[in-house]
Amino acid sequence: MLFQDADFQKLLLLHSRDRRCQKLHLEVKELPQEVARMEEKIAVEKKSVELALAEWKGLESQNNSLEKEILSMNDLVNKQRNRQLEVKKNEEYQALENEIVNLLSKIEERENEQIEILLKIDGARETAEVAQGKISQRVAEMEKQRDERRDQGEEKKSELIDLEKEIEETRKEVEPSFLSTYDRVATIVSRPPYMAPISDQKCSGCHLRVSNDVVSSVLVEKKITQCDQCGRIVYVER
Ligand SMILES: [Zn+2]
């Protein structure tokens, strides 16, 4: 049985290290994009807090300018009323009266606008406070996750360096004819695994039924057998 063979076990070891190495390569390669996606999400959350605050502050400043406008119109009304006491001519008095009526109606308009804005301010303040509280907390959590991802990435990079050294060493220990078959299979097979156990007469790499010749070769002969469907090195785990 080839599976029990020490040389074959070394080949299996090489295979599992190669697969781990490919997986790590992929993870390390994808990491910057993953971190970038996290950064994007963080930016969106931060932006929503900024927008909520800007909305609230904008309404506050609208309210302040309305307040000033109303105050100055009220001042003007008082001033014109005092002037009415001083004028002699009836038409001058009437002109001031018209101006006062106009001002009072404008003041009423502005006061109505102000009431609407004050109502909006209540809602906007609440939204901004929720945003600052909950979202800031979420942002902090997301930033923590992002930093952890980065740290994991660094760990994976150094694991990869160690693993590549180990693979180099393992390759030296694998029987040369096994190694050349393995390397050839790795170039033919479109994706890993390159070695697959057979179960129920099916290759677990391509999930297709292998021929009886393949099964008997795997069970009897002490040489490497390939799946007659996909070309992977096949074996039986016993
Ligand atoms: Zn196969």
C-alpha cells in the first residue's frame, strides 16, 4: 500500500504545506482590498455623523439669523412708533403707520418660519446625538476590527515566509520521481488539490468515477497513480 509508504507520506506533507501556502498567499494578496473595504465603510459612517451635525448646526444658524432679523424689525417698529409721536402732518403719520403694519406682518412671517425651524432643530439634534453616540461607537469597533485585520495580515506574511522555507526543505526530502510527477500534476490540474483520496471509487478531486484499473493500481502497486479523469494523484487512505 502506497499510502503507508514513508515517501508517499512526505509527498502528502508537501501537498498539505503547498495548499496552506497557496491559501495564505491568497489571503495576504486580498488583505489590502479587504482593509480598503473596511476603510470605506468607516468613512461612510463618519460621513453620516458629519452630515447629521452639519444639518443640526445649519438649522441653528438659520434660527439665529431669523432671531436677529426679528429683533431688528421690532427695534424699527419701536423707533417708528416714537417718530409717530413727533410728526405733525397726518400723511407723515400715515406713512409711518403703513411701514409699521408692513413690518409687523413680516415679523409674523419670520416668527412662523422660526417655529418650523425650532421643531426641525429638535429632530436634528436628536439625530445628531444618536449619530454621535451609536455611530461613533460602531466606528470605534470597526476601526478595531480593521487594525486586527492588519495585524493578522502581518502575522500571515511572516507565517508565509516560514512556510516557504519549510516547503523548500520538504521538497528535498521527497523521492525525486514522486516529486516530478507531483510537479507535473500541479501544472496540468487547473486548481488544487493535486492529490485526492478515492472513496466509493470516486476521485475526491473531480468527483468522477475512476476506472477499475486505477483502483487496483492504487491498492496493489507501489507507484503513483493518477485519476484517469482529471489527472490528480489518487490514493486510498488505509
Ligand atoms: Zn479526478
